[in-house]
Amino acid sequence: MSKQKYVISLLDAAIQRGDAETGMLAVLTDLKQYAKYGIPPIYRNAINRMQLPLLELASELVTRNKEQLTGRTDVILCAHPGTEQQLQNHYRVTTNAMIREIMAVTSPSTQAQLAAFLPAHSGSSHDKVGEMATTMATRIAQSCQLQGRAFAINSGDNSFAQAISIANDGLKSGKSDAVLVLIANEVLTVSKDTPLAVGAVLLQRSDENHHQDKKAYLHATQTVSEQGWPASVDLAAQWYMTSPVNTSQCEPIASSGLIAQPVAEDEQVLGCVAPLAVLLKWLDSDLSSPTMVLSPGQPNEADIALVFGREPLVFSQAVAPKVVINAQQVWFAGCQGVEAYWQGLNDDQGGMVNIVHEALASSQVHVAQGATFDSYYSNKAALLQPASRDKMGHVAVASVMQTVLESFPTVALPTNAKGMVITAGNLAPYAQRRVALLPMFTTLTQQIEEVLQANQEVSAQQLLQQWLQQFAGDAHTKEQPTWMLSKQIANFFSKPDWQQLALEAACAGSIAAIDCAVNAITSGRVDFAFVAAAEMPVNLHDLCLCSSQQMLSHSVIATFTEQADGFTPGEGCALILLSRVDATVHLPKLAVIEAIGSSTYSKSMIAPNSDGQVNAMRHAFTQTSLLPSDIEFVETHGTGTPIGDLVETQALSTVYQASNERPLNLGALKTQFGHTFAAAGLASVCKVALCFEHQWQPHNLIRGVLRDQLQLPELNFNPLCQGKPFLSPRGQRHAAVNGFGTGGVNYHLIISDYCGSQV
């Protein structure tokens, strides 16, 4: 975008709330809505409940403002960490594993009684895709034909303000023309006192001379000060504060002549949608309140406050500084630390090991020849080696993150520096889901125990006690929503006032998180950013749901070959520190992030799309003076699925093949460390930074004969059966990273080695 002076306009905003008597949203009672929004029958029992009302509200806002939405429009969803569909799936998979393990040690007659407790499968083979928060955002992007970014975020009660801040960064960077921010208040028990509700805000970057008739303007987003409002705000302005307003805030507000507007009782029941209700109230009020500040009534120092005004605030487009990676640390599979990771990238095994099926419900849900619902068939994985796993195979992610933090390079960050911490991953850890499901588990286990006692099944009773201990431990778990990992990181570095949130964008999550961090830095809102990613998918929930959709390899991942039949799951955690390249503080500079392109274009929720990938690549090259011919190495997404490898190769050939005289080297680290889901992009970025450091491009583990249909030799693509040094000299080495996710989430990151002249 070339506009040198611009404003951030609030184009539209709306809320839908549940019925006054039942709390239920009307759209959820009309089955015709599925067809209206193109949701096929196979998905209807698999998608999250709030998908339909979000689609309806998004469609209304986009249709109403269609003529003004002429460029790239992002979709950012504030999602709950544990939706109704996620809980339903997890209950089913967990109880199925528990009952089948117990049945295996009982008599045939007891088995017949216990079989009655087995959960009926009410979903579909698309349960894994359907339960993801990301797919709610991408489905909205597809339905409304919006091709910008699409992802979900969570930061507890402050999620709405956090999403607006991320949207504002994207608009100020010029990479987004408009952003649709959506929020859903999903509750497990719906009533008039706890209604369902959805809300939406549509923001747009407008030229300073073409912004008339807008509802309002976004002036600022930043973390709250100790006084509870942004220090940059004119204290003579009138304020609306979200409630409850604590005593310490009331006195300075009153002495400054400000107005504290508490949230009304009928707004408080809207939960996370309540801040938007306050904003709408201000929009509908008289013009005597020129400024509105949305700030938590009892703010955490890391919370975000929003400042809106009725008059535009004009911003000038500055030259965006380049962003560098200052430090990194990883733990992937059995390779803890960057040195071990580099060794694993260069040996002939990487992190692949055999799954110990006996440790997962005594192998009772492992079906080697092909899984049915709620069972799995995989035999290989790139397994982390933590201190312990629970009965479902889950790892305590916070403990893994702590290990990575304790080995992170020492960095001296300025005391007064502004910063953010953003963690990519599944927004709701599984232990936390079981906490929400504890009443249901308790009822079921009591019934099972009665049967076992009556039949004197001693061994089975001992097994049941292990599961009861698991559920009791979950009730006291320290595993919190994923955004709390960001809080953990901030506290470790003594930066509790830095912005903290979590992001989910399927398998492209960590590149999406890097993109948000880069935008925040280049907009000038923060000076530094920690970007983390953690995902441990070698557990019964992920193994079973991925198996039902036939995503996983029946042997081991074989990217680029005729043997490719799916991916092998991998586990890992990574953390990097980013800053402006011209930051005054003395920190190492490992690599320069040149550009990040994105696109949410797809014709399917599950199948990759070449056009969407091409759009992301071309979007990246609009942000840099580099050309495709300058790129020597591309770390592919490389999932080892027949369709995935073919589509990605076709997309790369469209952008790169015509301009490359020398071979384009293709990396595929998933052949060594499996598919780490949200952590995959960060694993790739850390690998490329290590490639620059060691001046070497590691080989891929090519398992089988290269697939003729990919036409790699004809396209002048080298699948790196053997490692190679860089041909370009230091300071002129450029690489790219692909990151793709379910629902058409496509990212392309361009990265260069650091040379002092780049300042």
C-alpha cells in the first residue's frame, strides 16, 4: 500500500446475543443455515457450534461494506480455549481409550457390560479439522471471499483488545487494507443468565482524504500503565472504562474530569463480548464524549487498552525497519538445544523413533492395519523425551517451555523497552479440557466402578484407579491456556508488563506469530518480541483424530517420493527473540527477516491450493527488493502427502522456476523431525538461521524413489539427497520458508543471513 498519510477507521461493528429467555442464538436452530454457508453434511457434526453465528455476523458486515473492501482483508478470531466441539471430541477419545484398556483385562461377561459405556461416534472423519479454532476463521474468510490473513488468538479476558492491537499493527504496516475482528462468548451451559453471543468489528486503513462518514477512528493500542490507561492519551478527554472499576482508578479519573462508564449488568453476561458492547454504547451516545478508552477495570500490567475517537487521527507511513533474529533455542524430539538440533538435521535418523503403543492405553486403541474412529495406526514419531507423560500420552507443555527458557542465551534487554510475547500452538491444552469435563468423567467412572466391584474384577479396578488419579491430577493441573505460556516467558525475562497472547493458525501458526511480531515491531508499537511455539501431537487425541482422516503415514514420512502417504507426527518447542536491526542495545544478529507474505485462499478446508500458496509467495516479494532468483534455498512445508507435495511443487515452480538459472535447493526437515504442527514454521526458521551460521544446507532423508510427477529435475529443483554449501558469499545468502495450514492458511517468509551493512 502506497498511502503515505492515513487513518485507521472503524467501518462497522455489531453484536448478536442469545434469546432473552433461552440464551440460544437463533441461527443455531435453523439447519438450513449450513447449506446457506456452503457447509457440506460431512462437516456439520464436526464443526464448532459458534461457527454459524460467526459466519452470519461476518457476512452481514462484509456485505454492508462490500464496496469499501477493495484490498486485502484479514480475519482475526478471538476464540475460547476449549470449544464445545473440542470438549466433545476429547471426552469421546479419552473415555474410549479408558474403557477399552479396562475391558482388555476383564472377563467376556464384564466386557459385554462395559461395552455399553463406550461412546457413540457422533462426529465425522473431519473431527480434527472441525474442532480447530483456526478453521472457524478460515471458513469465514472463504465464505466472505477475503484473502488476507486468517487466524485465532486468545489472551483470556483481554482477548478482544489484543486482537484489535494485532489488527492495528497489520494495518499500520501496510500489509493489510482491512481487518475483520470477531469474538465469540461460548459457554457450556446456555441460559438467559449465561447467553451465547458473538461480536464483530471491521477496521480499515483509509487515505487521509477519503475517510468521511466513518463511525469512529482507532487512535492507539498499547499496554496499560500502572494508572490503568495509556500514558499517551490526553487526560482531558472523556473516558469509558470497562467494569469493575477499582478504587485506585476512580480518584484520578474523577480528579481529571473523566467519566468512568461501568459495564451494565446486561452487558456483563456477554463475557468476552462485553468490551464490544461498551464500544457500541459509546458509538450510539451523544457527541459530548469525543474519546473512548476501552481498558480493563482491574488491569493486569500486560493488558491492552484501546483508544477510539470520533475525529480522525492521521498517521504518516514511515520506512519500516528490518527485523532481525537475535537469539534462538529449541527442543525437537530427542534433540535438546540448537547444537543437538543441528546435529539431528545432518545425521541419518533425525528424531524418528518407534511409538511405544503399550504406554498409550496398553495399545488397545492401536490398529496397525488401518484405524477406525477413535483409534490410530501410526508406528513412528519424532518423540520428545520429557520427564513424564499422562495416561493419554500428553506432555506438560509448561515444563518443556521451562527447559527451553533455562537454556536460552543470556540477553540484556533494556529496562524500559516495550515488547510482546506471542506463542503459537493449540489454544486449549488437553489437561485443561479434562478439567472442564471432570463432572462427566466422574459420573462415568462411578458407573464403571460399580460393574467392576460387582464382578470382582481386581486388575480392572486397579487400572480404573490409575485413570481416576489422572483425572484428579488434572483438577490441580498447572497446565493453563496456551496464552499463559507467553506469561511464563515474560516473567522469566522479568518483563511482566509486555503484551502476552497465544495464536492458532493450524500448521502455519508459528509463522503467523512471527508475522504479528514483525508488524508490531515495524509499526513502532514494541521494540522487542519473543515468538514461541510448542505442540506435542503424539498423544491419543491427536493420533486418533488424525488417523480417522488418514493424515498420517502408515510407515514413515517420505517427502518428494513415490512412497509418500502422509506425515509422521513430531513434537517440539522453540523460542526466538526479534528486534529492529538498528536497535541500540547490543545483541547478536543471527538473520534478517526480509518479508512475510500471506494468503487465505482455498477451495477446500483440507486440500492445499496452489493458487493460495502462489499468492502468499508473491505477496512476500512485494515487500522486498529481492527477486525469486536471489533465493538459493527454500525450506518447504513438505508434509509427505501425495497431494501436498505436488501442489507445493507446482506453486514453487510458478514463482521460482522461470527466474532460477541455478538449481533451487529444497529443504524438508519433516523427514528428520516429523510434523510438529504449530511449531513447524519456527522449526524451519531456526533451521535456516543455523544454515547461515554453519554455511551449509543439510540433506533431507529421502525415503524411496523420487516421484516422477513432481518433475523436480525438469524444474531445476534439488531435493538435497546430499547436503550442500551455499554458493553465494556471506551477506548475500537468501532463503525462504513455506508454512501452510488447514483451511487455506498460507505463509511465505523470506530470510537473509546478517551482514553489518544491512543496518
